[in-house]
Amino acid sequence: MGSGGFADEPMRMSDGMHRLFNSELRIATVIVDATGTITYFGPNAETLTGFRHTEIIGRDLQVVSGTSAYFDSREYLSRPPGAAPEFRRLRRSDGSTRAVQVYRHPLPKPTGPPDTLLLVVDVAENAEAEVGLGLLNAFFQQSTVGFVIMDTELRYVALNEALARLNRRPIVDHLGRRFREIVFSTDMDAYEALLKAVIRTGEPVTNLHVAGHPTAEPGTNQAWSVSCYRIAESSGRPAGLCGVVMDITTQERSMIDSARTGARLALLSEIGAAQITTLRDFRKAAQKLTEILVSDFCDMAVVDVVHSIVAGELPPDHPTPDTLVSRIGGAAREPSDASHKLLNVDNPRPAYETDVFAHALLSNRPQKVDNPRIEQAQALSKEPEREQAARQLAPRSVIIAPLRARDVTLGALTFVRFGKRKPFDEEDVVLAGEIAERTALGIDNSRLYGTEKNTALTLQRSLLPLRLSERPEVSVTYRYRPSRSDLRAGGDWFDMITLPGHRVALVVGDVAGHGITAAAAMGQYRTAVRTLAHIGLEPSVLLTRLNELAFDFGTDITATCVYVLYDPVNHNCVIARAGHPPPVLATTDGVAEILEVGPGPLLGALTEAEYQAAAVETPPGTRLLMYSDGVVESRHQALDDGIAELVRHLRTRHADEEVCDRIMETSPSTEDDRTVLLARFHGLRSPG
């Protein structure tokens, strides 16, 4: 665990305390609510009184009072418990009474008046019980050392004021919460594993050093010594653990510094991981960043960028008094109406609305201000509701770090701590600057990616046909969808080329990759196919010549292609393909089959490649389906399974438009372009 460990001379509980919490002594445990009604009656209480818990739970506490006078349980519970034990008479089920010592401890609840824990010991029992109870009472009411009882899930069941002070929150805010909800540590998983091992094995942990900070006050780095022992029920089943906690911050400064360094590295790592998953959306990345920051580092974080970025334009080289900014992310550690008013601003707004913000943009260095004077914030003075919200939250310390990437200022990242939190120190300023640098680079990369994506999509759309020409010899239905994962421009293309003699060429191709390069290469392949087709080359010769040209494109990008030449006079098609999935043919009687035409190598892969062609009869009414691999293949579906699904679609009697729609709806891939081209051949017929 790095900063954790065991001391050579471990701190130990007394034998009385140890035996007390391992149920070797018969200490009766009773819990009553504020009305005096018994809500818990432990096994030792049954033994001591002779009553079964089913006879007692739900009845007033006076049922076990052995005094002859009337016992008012409400009045008794309303009196503050004393440090010393109370001597009382206890009534047993046989009517006899017994002298007992009673220790009372309030048990606060999230709502309503507290319950009361009664620890009862028979005066006739050995004195060790009295020692244990006395120590327990001292720990709960007098000790400056933290004392805690947890259940098997490491939830707080009881604790004393000393521990509540160490954890910076009231006792009632602990109850029912888990250890990790109260204390933050980068080694929390390891610490929890050790504590659960205590419950599981019964082997105590002594003088375990824990470094971290209370979640109620992030930044107040501390070190604690923790010793824990298992608590067992009378049956021997584990019931939880009890622990003693001591503040050793002063003695363990090096451990705290190490833990702080570890926490900073963990924060940077979490931010880096989030930026990877949100690379393509800088707004989402900014919002995720602020949510991470307010989990511990600060109480409020906002990201403001120059408005030109939001508008999809180039940011200015240097901010000026006329520069506008827009907020793209913001979060508060404790959301409230006041924080909501501060986070939500009008967009766009002047970048120089505060002197500190302007100074950060102009100096290109993070600016730190402690106890900022709200009345000097010009922007707030113009908005009374936001000014009141700022006064209510009471900013304690502020860092404004410029967002700069590639020598351009993109905006600023603001960190705020409120109330009684420690102000940012110089190490925090350095960390804020590093976070801002990483954030700026992520925003700029996202901006550049978006620019490239839009350029590539525009290029691709300009190269693809807006519509295919209409011919009486063949009806063509087609669908094209770019990758649904991020709408990147891919390399799919399709075409229908009218040739002399009423012949028609149909083409579907797929260039490897995505982006501008793939879109440009697609344009070169498509143009080359059209040129070679008009020369009059047969399909096999056309692909062979296209492969030779691919090495002259200068892109080193391969492609697949299927080229079909339809002759409406002879009612046949000649088909050649280069590494492309095979077409599917459907006859007029509903029979559909895969055309196993020799695939040939990818275009641009082998310089001496040659391609074969095959002829197939296509009487009027025959349909031919051509498609890209994104329609039939994905990480979750094999190519053959996808092609078999296409065969099933073509065996239906659905109209061509519906067939194409159903194919696109059921296609498995969301990470690749998808193209479908369905041709229905009519033969030679008159137009109209």
C-alpha cells in the first residue's frame, strides 16, 4: 500500500476491552427508542433476565424495571447520560430482581430523536466486565482518541465525538455510510480488503497507517493510525469490527506528501482516460473534466472557450477586448440553486468580464486569488442574483488557468474552493496548469478532428453521385450510410455508368480507411473506373488496368471493387471483382444465390495482379444485389453469416425499396460505411 504498514510496537486494547467485543463476557445489550419502546433485546439480555426477545420487543422499558416505584421510561431517557455507570434493579422473568450496572449511550439517527443503547452487566459478574464497560464509556464520552464500530459491510454503526471531529462531520452523518464515503485515500481498495480480512479471519490489524483526507473537507491531507478487532455475536458469527483511530499527521508528514503526490497522479490519470473516451466531442470532454475535478480537487470547475471554437471557426491568435467566450462545461461538488446560478451564464459573453480572467488570458499563466472580493467582479455586479449566489457560497480560493495549445489561447479553466476549505497552494497552481495544458490539447485535437471530419464528409459527398441516372434497361435502388459510430467519412463508393449499345456498368467499391485521405483515394478510384469503362474495357481487363493505376495514385491505399457490365440485348451480365464480397442474384421465381465469381486480390496490393470475369444469364425481372462489407460483417458477425442474411432478404417478394431498407436496418456494423445497390434488369425496352 505504499504509505501503509505496521509499527514495531503495536497499540493494543486492554484484555477487558478485547474480551468485551469478542462476547466472552455476558454484557446485555438493549436498544430503546425515544418513547421508551424496546427495539432490540440481545441474547445476553435474554440470559440475564430470563425473558425471550419475542416477549420483550415492542414493550415499554418499564417491563424490566425492578424498582417498586413507578418507572417513567421517557423521563429516564430524557436525562443526559453520565460518565459513571448507573446502579439499578433489573426484574427477571421469575419475578426476582438483580442489581446491575447500566451504561447509556445515545445512537443518533438520520432523522428524528436518537435511540439509546443500554449496556447492562450483572454486578455479580466478574470485575473484568466493569473494566471493559468503563473503558467503552470512556471511549464514547471522554476519550480524545477516535472510536468506531462498523458492520460487516464497513458501514458506521457507532462512533464517538473524537472520531467525528477527525472526519470533519457530525456523528449522524456517519451512520449507515461506508468507510470510503467518509474517508478518501488512493489506497482505499487495499485498506478495505485488510479490514474485511479482520472480519473474516478474526486476526486483528494494529497500527495500520492510513493516508488520505476526510471527504467532507477535500485537501485537508491527514494520516491516521488504525487498530481494528473483530466483533462476534454469541453464536460466533462475525458481526463487524471495532476500531481505535489516532491522528498521526504531524509524525507522518512524508507519508502525507507521498499520498498527496499519488492523489495528484491518480487525478491526472483519470482525466487522461476521460479525454481518450471523449476525443471527438470537446463539449462532452469539458463536462466530464469538471465532474472529475469537483469530486475532490475543488468545489466548482468551469471551462470557457473562445466562441469561435463553438461556432466551428478558427480561434484568434491572441485574445482582444472584443473576444467572446462560451461556457462548454461546469460542475459543482454540492449542487444547489446558488451553484446553478453561477454555473449557468449567457453565451457568448466578453472574455474580459473580470480582470483576473483577462490577466490569465493575456499572461498565459495560471492566476490564483484567495478570498476574492465579489464586489470587484464587474460581471457579477450586473447580475444581482448571481452576485448573491456568489456571496452565499463564499469563494475561498480561485485559480484561473489559460487553455493554450499550439501557441493559441483557446479559453480558460477555472477552479474554485468555497467556505472553510484550505485555499489552493502553489503545488495546486502547478497542477491546475498541467490540467489546463492537457485539456487545451484535447479541445484542440477535437476541434481539428471535427474540421477534418467535416472536410472529409464534404469531399466524399461531392464525389458520390447525387442520384443515379434512370435507364429503361435497368432499375436501380441504393442506400448509403456513413459510419454510425462517429459519422466519419469512409471509402465506400457506388456508381452506374451508361455505355454505348445500351449497356450499363454497375460499380460498388470500398477504399481502406477513413478520413480525408480515404475520401480522396475514393475519388481517384471512382474517376479511374468511369474513364476505363468509357474506353470500352471488359470487366476483367478493367480491374487489371485499375490495379496498375492504383500504384500511380501515390496514396498506398488499397481498395475492393465489384464491376458488373450488363448487356440488355443478350440478357446477361459479366462480373469481375477485386477482393470484394460476392454479389447475390435473385431469379424471377424467387431463387436467390451467391455468385461465386473469382475474388482476385485487392486493388493496389499486387503490381502483377490479374482478374477473372464470369458471365451470368439475367432474363428480365432478375435482381442483382451489390454491397460493401460493412453491410454483412462486424466484430459480432462473420462475413458468411451476413451474406446468408442477404440471400434470405432477396428470397422475399418485397419491393426493392423495402428490401434495401430492411437490409440497412438489420446490418450488423456501426463502425464502417454501408452501401447497398440493388439492380432489377428489364432487358431492352422502349423508354417510358
